[in-house]
Amino acid sequence: MIILAADIGGTTCKLGVLSEELTILHKWEIPTQTGQEGERILRDIYESFKKNAAHKHYDMDEVLGIGLGVPGPVDFDKGTVNGAINLNWSGVKHVKDEFEKLSGKPVFIDNDANVATLGEKFKGAGQNEANVVCLTLGTGVGGGIIANNELVHGHNGSGGELGHFKVDQKERFQCNCGLKGCLETVASATGVINLTYHYYKELQFKTSLEEAIQAKEVQAKMVFDAAKDGDEFATYVIRKVASHLAYAISVISVMTNPKYIIIGGGVSKAGHFLIQHIETEYQKMTFKPALKGTQIVTAELGNDAGMIGAAGLIKQYVK
Amino acid sequence: MIILAADIGGTTCKLGVLSEELTILHKWEIPTQTGQEGERILRDIYESFKKNAAHKHYDMDEVLGIGLGVPGPVDFDKGTVNGAINLNWSGVKHVKDEFEKLSGKPVFIDNDANVATLGEKFKGAGQNEANVVCLTLGTGVGGGIIANNELVHGHNGSGGELGHFKVDQKERFQCNCGLKGCLETVASATGVINLTYHYYKELQFKTSLEEAIQAKEVQAKMVFDAAKDGDEFATYVIRKVASHLAYAISVISVMTNPKYIIIGGGVSKAGHFLIQHIETEYQKMTFKPALKGTQIVTAELGNDAGMIGAAGLIKQYVK
């Protein structure tokens, strides 16, 4: 049997055929057509699956199920998406039902952060452990929690919404969610930029970033690069980012107590440098018994995490 | 079939015979003999089960399993307890194995906070919801997390250790765990006392508690009583306690996103008064989607929660 999976993004959809063991047998991309309220997206994916099946000599009868990762708020039990801005979907869209009608196969959907977490758990940095948490640091901060081998959705779907964990008690920066102080405002790419402007104004450090700061053209990567080159101000900013992440992780450690805390997303490409600072702070502030054997690691699957995790939904929920 | 359960405490053990639906058919207590390194405790419980079975005409053949709640750090998978100070158990004690040998029945054990949470989930304020969190405010703060219908133990048993959630960023008070700033230092009975002395010194409020403060004889109940009587200083302190709890609960809401957040333990007897203050702060600081349908409630089962939850382990894990 095989599993079909799609990681739906605002620009492209990553599609794949996977084995029941979640090995990618074949993968490709199609553009996401967001015109006409994104009404073609699901049909395009289905057509592409069919075409590829024929072309690669897969039999649709062999398909165990189809997993979809969606960038928006998913009601996992109902299989609906409530307003996916990047796809131009407004209102409640019955994605599971629609795709089951199209394909005649069992379909499971989840949000992009959750499927990426499931992917890393099964085939990546999560080493198939029962308790794993993933923090995806991109423009925002996405999160996913796996406890007792299952994704934690919670009672209204806000389980694992780690980007909105309030870590900045001073509430310095506005979050898209309407509140202030969310992890996203200090630990995403946007967060790195927020803190750079903030501390430059406050501390008047000398820094190689000065020109970019004055021109209001700072990007997160510039700050990481400067820090790696030994720029003191940039290092100070990254330490602050790391410290907020370490605090969130220290709390996660006494909540669901994951074995692996996986840092992914664009910001995580700072890699060892960022992890090292997080690790140092984390060790200091965490309940001692919870530290034992817990590891902070970087994601391993890159862009494949979502597709593998979407297929993982089928592995997990289709019996 | 019936389930036997014991909630083992430092002074007494609460024993019970329960139906498979977790209805208490019969309950009683025996003293906890902590002499000789507490080596008689398990045998005493087993003997008492046998005696009562005979007396009440239960047949030991009808016993599906035996659940035990223990005040100490439990390794759930191994069924061991690593140092239960109140029972005089030192080192690693193989409670599950010992009790299975004594009884010939399947035995499951968990710590007191977890079994209380399971009890409240199945038969109390948790309304049998799949996602429930319990905070027990006593001398310390105990916690239990249920996600997807299962207790979250985590990879090294520190799951749900909510007493050690660092909420006091100013790190004003020392915790028994060796760190500062834990929820336990500001939201337990001890926490109420800590904050009373702290703010009295800092703010020099007029208060009916003055005499007790000067004599260093403040007790948590006195502070709650004074607040109920309209004492401004006491109200200020309780609001601070509530605010720390609200913060912890707001983070829990974006982590495992429980439907019911259950406040139990001695401090919760302040009841509506405390819950109201928590609720107000919680509404202000929580990610909006996570608020929907989430309820902060007081525990309902009192002293029976642990015994019912210990029996619940059998309902859940013995098939």
C-alpha cells in the first residue's frame, strides 16, 4: 500500500507518494492557484495525484489514504479549515469531506506546523520518540506537540500554538493575534528584527548593522551573520532571542516533557550558534528532574517535513 | 468485575472498592505505618483489601486490577517510585512488581497529583473530557495533564510538573527544587504566605493581618478570610496569587489546550473568590482562539479524587 500526501503552501504545493513506512518514493511540486477564492487548489492536487499515478504506474487502488497539510487553523476532528488567508480560503472549508468525495479515499488534514512536527517525529530529529515538541521559527513561530505518540490538538484546536506563548512580560511588541508579548514577537524572523531596533535604540551599541538599522532595512539573517562574525551588538540580540526560546522550552519541559525539542524553520538555520545559546540558558532555568535526557536539536527534514508528516497522519489514523 | 484502589498518604491510606464505571462501592482508611523504612505499607494495604473482601463478600477473583496513588516521583512505565519522603521510602522501590507479586493482579501506580487529575477527569469537574488539566494548590502545587484522554508523563516523568512552571520572573522566593520563581513559590499555601510578607514589607499597607505578620504567624487561610472580609491588603495579595495562576493557565491553554482547568487542593477552598480573580486576568492575557469554551473550575471530588483516579488507571490500562 502507498500513501499520498500534500503540503499545501501559498505559492506551491509539495506532493508526494510515500510508502507505509513514510519513505518518499516520488515527489514533485505544482503551483498553488489562489485565484477564485482558491477553489481550484484541491482539484489541482487530486488531478496531479491521478496523473502521476498513471505516469509512474501506481495503482490508485493501492492508496491507503491521503494526508494534507494546510496553512491555516484546522479543526482536526471535523477536517475543516477556518480561513486560510494564504490560500484565499474564507469561512469554513470542509477540506476532508471535499477531498474524500474527490478521491474516494480516507483523508486526514492538519495545520502546517503540526504535520511538520509529525514528520520530524517519525523520520527526522524526533527519532520516533513518543514525546516530541517542534518549534518552527520563520516569519512567525509555529509549534507542534506530540505526547504519548499523538499530536495534541486540545479541545478547540489551540494545542501547540506555541507562537502565542507569552514570554515577554514587558509586552514590548504587538503580535498579529492582537496581544503583546507572544513568543512570535521575539523569536521569529520578525522577532529578531523587533529586538534589533529595540536594543539599538536603548543601548546605542556600536555595530556593523548600524547602516541597515538607520535605513530600517534589517533582516534576521543579517543579524545572525553579524553575530557569527563577532559583532557584539548582534550577539547580544541573538542571546536575547535564545533566552526567550530557552524560557519557553523550560516550561514545555515541565508540561509535556518531550525527549526532543526540535527547532526548525528559517531562523533555525543559524543552527549550532543559536542552539548553543538556548542550551546554556535552558540548563540554568529548568526544573532539574526535567533536564535528564532532554535534548534540544535542529530539524532534519527541511522542506520535506510537512509532506512526510501529512502522510504520517494516514499511518497514524487509518487502520 | 471490580477495581481495588488505594490513595497512599503519609498519615493514612484511603482504600476503596470500585465498579468498572468507577463508582465507589465501599471505602475505608488505614493508618500508614512509615516505620522500618515504610516496608509494611504495601503489605498492610494488601491485607486490608483481603480482609475487607471477605467481610463484604467480594470475591478476589472478580478483581480486574489494583491502582495505587503514591506521594513521590513515579516512573509510570516501570511502576517504580524513586524516594517517597513522606512514606520513608528511599531509593528506587518497585511498587508495581511488589504489589503484583502480593496480589497476583495487574497493578498500575502513579503519583498523587496525576491520579487526582484522572479522578476529576472521569467522575468530577473534568466531565470526562479528553483534554483536562488539574492544578492542586496545597502546601505545594501539584499538576496533572490529560491530553487525548491520556495522562501526560513525558519522557522522564516530569510531564505535568506544573508546580515548577517558572512564573515569577523576579525570582523572589526559593523553591524546594533548588530554583527560584516556581509557581509553587507564589500560588501554594506557602506562596500566599511568601507574598503576604513580601508585599507587607514593600507596601506598608494597613491590614487586619498586621499582628500575624509581625508575629510571623501568617497562614494562607487567614489571608483568604481577610480578603473575603474586604481587607484591601489581603485582596491585593490574593490578586497577585490569582494573576500568577492566570498566567500559568493562559500558557497551558496554548500548549495542551484543555477544556477544563480544574483548581483543587486546600487553597482552592477559597473557591469562587479566587476563581473569579483568575478568570478576569486569564481573559485579558490569553490567545483569543484558545479562550473559546475553556472553563476554569474548582475540583469536585475532594479527598476521593485520588482513589477514584487510581482505580481509573485500571479502567484505562487493563484491557
